[in-house]
Amino acid sequence: MDLYKAVLLGVLFSAVSAGVLDEYAKTEGARIMSILKREYSVGTVLECAIKCNAETAFTCRSFIYIEKDQECLTIPANTKTEHVLRRTSTALYEKKVYLMECVNGIGMDYRGTKSKTKSGKTCQRWASKYPHNPNMTPSTHPNADLESNFCRNPDGDSKGPWCYTRDPETRWETCNVQDCSASKPPTVVELTCSTGDGVAYRGTVAVTTSGKACQAWAAQTPQKHNRTPDNYPSNGLDLNYCRNPDNERMPWCYTTDPETRWEYCKVPSCGDVPGPVSAGVLDEYAKTEGARIMSILKREYSVGTVLECAIKCNAETAFTCRSFIYIEKDQECLTIPANTKTEHVLRRTSTALYEKKVYLMECVNGIGMDYRGTKSKTKSGKTCQRWASKYPHNPNMTPSTHPNADLESNFCRNPDGDSKGPWCYTRDPETRWETCNVQDCSASKPPTVVELTCSTGDGVAYRGTVAVTTSGKACQAWAAQTPQKHNRTPDNYPSNGLDLNYCRNPDNERMPWCYTTDPETRWEYCKVPSCGDVPGPASKPPTVVEELTCSTGDGVAYRGTVAVTTSGKACQAWAAQTPQKHNRTPDNYPSNGLDLNYCRNPDNERMPWCYTTDPETRWEYCKVPSCGDVPGPASKPPTVVELTCSTGDGVAYRGTVAVTTSGKACQAWAAQTPQKHNRTPDNYPSNGLDLNYCRNPDNERMPWCYTTDPETRWEYCKVPSCGDVPGPASEPPTVVEAGAKI
């Protein structure tokens, strides 16, 4: 019988404990400073909660419990009114009722912090007698929480919370506090833009109005808080996106700045115009025309626009949607859990593939809670265990426990906000988990200092003209500071040959490298020709047959060095898998001349082509020189010195520099995007307007080009000068027109 009583008492105690503590939101490792407080010595956290509930000295809104010292502090403030300090040994418990910014029924239990009326008038403090002498005060209604000037309903007004106003002409007015049971706006377009107070906003803005980066909702660093996905499961607290889980006046977020706890965000307004929403949603995707990926798992929808398809992908519940295929002709939409990082791409002219950019990134921002790449090895090289697997380790973080953390496959992730970044459980029975080596998106290169057209050793003496990285990214000019700020400039390293945007090794790295024009990738190594054991300036590899440097038929035998598409986009290196994932690699097509990023035709297309370095455009055809109808080895036009270097105003320059003095990539002369113009190969047939090479078709003072930067129409180029070298340097007759560029 005694045992039965003991068990019964234990059950009752547990139930009471759960009931009392369920009224509080807990934040580990946090405390708030308050001059007004009461201290108690208690044995358990439940006793501390009971002390707070029974507090008579003030209205207790929260308490701090220090388990080690069995100390309890009851406090009249909470995180809505006071700053939070981080203390590892403490736990902060806040009464949920005081955190709510909505009302149930007529709101007699409303304890939020709204202090303005429906018409925008500021509330008068309840204890004040100016400008109105109130008949409801903290003294007359001690249980109504009439502190400060917050809206309350002490008399059960049927219209809800109200307050006396600071306007002498208006004694009192009702406040505009949202009903807790009010249905949210429909979940279609407003999810990616804001209506009203933005409670239903589900877009991807992750920066505050002052420009501070948002902290992930699941993280507790640097801000400790209780607005977590677990506590607010239906409020869309994904990653670090701006949200409004507590009915504030607009979406907000905790910031990564230790000095600033939280700020409001400026998110797109839905207004009455559906147009701009399209840009916001579709900006999250990388588009590839004429492509699709095969996936057994997919969902099909009939839609009217590509925007509707994107919204379907964003709202997909059957799986994590990483990409979608839109077939405009049939108005067909396919949402897919895969993307080009995991599946092969098929080319289909009638389709367009849209991939979520976040799933294409292979670097981390901050601690990488938003990392969605495909790294699956730890720092020490151990293979990651699948998150859903229970062997060799039984995980406590799974796709079920963390549904928004993308714990699919065995990719490195950071579901718990680990300060060291993405990690995984390992397949090594001796090592439960380990951090992964994922590059930091903002990682800078370490500083340091340093001739030949090929590379020996570490390539310090390399002075060739390769200007693309191993992954196919275009190099930034060494003299430029955009997009990468750096100190490896020609002025700082005058003897290191930092000309234009050519790959170099000024600081004794293991091989030549360059800063890239991709804002997401600071620098990468380059693949430059090796001199082998041949001393001195190495000659270029022999050209097997002359027609390989021009195109005949479908150009399968073309082996020239054109590396730009017809629209002026830089080609991606065939050996690279970024930004385009593919299987046309030198290993798979060893006899097709897939060198560097040169245009080729490995698969019998109608002409040479290449994958592009533009994430929005998977591949395009190239315009390569034609051998004409002459059979056999086509003879090249005579090479005179001034054609590959510049004399005078450079009208006869025919070299391959394709970048401006400030480092901007040149637009192809045949292209009309982003710059519309009339300096085209058709209008200036004798001026060598090939591809996007710098030229001087209109007798400017030096070669120039239109740029691919929409903000900069054109700029001059820095091309090699012929200097005082004698030889056939006479310039051909100038048959070009002068005039302003239009």
C-alpha cells in the first residue's frame, strides 16, 4: 500500500510539474538584468516556478533558475522589454502569456507590449494622471497588469484591449491587437511577400533593415532566445529567414551582431501588384534553358506560369523540392527532389530547368546552418553515415526530429547550430561524429610575393595567357578590386607579371592561381600548360592538323582556343563540375580534345559548344572560325606583329585580350545583351570583331570593348604593346567610321 501511495504521489508530482512549467518558455544559458527582483533558495526548478506564480511584490513575468546554486530569481521583466545576457550556468523561464502579441476572446488575459491605439495614438501610462485622470489604475485593478502604458482590458470591454491616450482630445481608445484564432492569409503569393503584419511571410530575406545578417532561428549564438522551430512549429522558422512568429508589426529576426539582439526586416510587400513577386521567387533559382533531369520521384502539376511552378516547388510537402522543370508549351510543371549536383542532365529544347541556388552552393556562410551542398566526408576523410540510418551509430538527429534541416542522404549538415560548422555521423564505428571540411564562402587567401608561357615547378615564372580557373571561373584582373578586394596588385607586386587577368603565382602557392569574377568564390588554382623537362620558354604543343584550329562540317575535329559562346559567356572548364554538373569530361571523352575550357563538339552536335560559367545558362554554341570550303589543312592568314600586339591606336590589333582595364569581361561584338549597339561584325566586317576580343573599330585612342556589366557600357582595354620591335608593323588602311558608341 505504501509503495502504491509513493508511486501515485510521484505521478501526481510529475503532472503538476509539467502543468506549471508548461506555462513557461525556457531559454538555456540566458538571463536578463533587472533592478527589481526577488531571490529565493529552492530545491528544484518547479519550486522556482511556484515562487514566480505566487509573487506579491510585483507581477512576475519570468524567473531565472541556477541549478548549481539552487538559486531562484523572480523578475517583473522579460525578453520583450529587457536585453538578454548570456550565462552558461543559468536558465531563463518566461511566462508564455506575456510573450503573446494576440488576444483570446475579448483579451482580458492579454499581457503583450502593444502601446498604440487603432488610430495610432500613444497610450498613457496607467499610473499617470496626465493628460487624463484615470479611474482604472494599478491600485484599483491590481490583477490586471496595468504596468507601463501597455494596452489592457481591465473592465472586460467587449471590443478588446484599450488604453487611455496621451492625446488630450481623446480620453481612451481601443487597441489594434490581432485575434490569436484569426486565420492566416491564404498560402500562395503572400508567402514570398508580406501582407499586413507579415505573419504569413515565407520568403528568403535574411537581413535586417540596417543590413545586419539574421541569426538562424534554431541557433542560440550570439543571441539566446526561445523563438525556436520547436517552440513555434507552425511559424515557418526556417534557417535564418525573417519571420513574425509573435505578431509583431512586421517580420523581424535575431541578428548575428552580439551588440544588437533583434531588428525588423524590410521584406517585399505584396501590394496589389503580382509582378515583382515573380522576380523575388524566381531569383532563388538558377535557370538552364533546354535541360531536364530524370527523377523517379517527382510531382506533376498543371500551371499557368513559371511563377506558379516555383511556388509549387516552394510549397512541396511530398519531399524537399530542390528543382523544378517548366514546359511552357504544355504549361506543365514537375517538382523534383534532385538537382544537377546529384543527377545527370538531359538536353531537351522545349524545357527549362530551375534549380534552387541554396542547394548548388559548396561553401558555408557563418556556421553553415543553411548549407545544402553535397559534401559527404569529414575533415579526416571519413565517409558520412546516412542521417536516417541507425548503423553504425544510432543518431539523435534524424530527418524526423529535424524536418527542416535537409537531413537527406549522408550530406554534411548543421542541424543543431554547431559553432564549428557542418558535420555528420560517420561510418567509422570508432568515431560517432566529426566536422566536415566545407569551404567558407568568404574565405580570404593568405598574403605573400614573386617568366615562360608554360609552368615549371610551382609556376612562379609562368607568364602565359590562361585566364580561367580549374573549375572554369573567369579570372578577375589583378588591378581590379571587384568583386574581390585584395592586395595582390601590380603596384604591390611589380615584378610578378600581374598583367590583365592572367593566372599567376605571386606568393609562392603550389601553382598559378587567380581571384575569380564569381562573388561566391574568392580564388582558385588554374590549370596552365606544363613545360615538362624542357628548359627555357616551352613551345606550344604541336598542332596535329591545321584544320583543328578552324571548323569544318560540325566541328568535331576543332581544336582551337575559342572559349566563349555566341552570346559572350565564358566557357566552363570541361574537367570542372561547377556551376554545371555534367559527364562530358576529359576522362569520359579522352579523344575529343576537352582541354581547359575550349569550345568542342564531343557528342556530334551541329557545331562546337561548351558549358558556361553562368549559373543561369547551362550551355551554348560557340562561334569558331570556319575553314571555308577548302579541303585539307586550311592556311591561316599571315600573322604580323601588330595583329597580336598594339601599335599606335591599336586599330590593327587582333589579339585575344577580352577584359577591360578595370577587369570587366567584354561582351561579344555579335551580342546585344546587356549593351545594345551597332559595332557588329556585319556592320564592321574588316575590323576583326571576333567573339568578345578587344578591338578599335572606330579609331578610338586604343582598343576597347562593350562590357557584360549592365552598369558600364564600355571601357578601354590594356593590350600588349609591340614596343619598338621592328618588322612588318605598317597598319592596314583604316576603313572604319568614327563616332560615339550607340
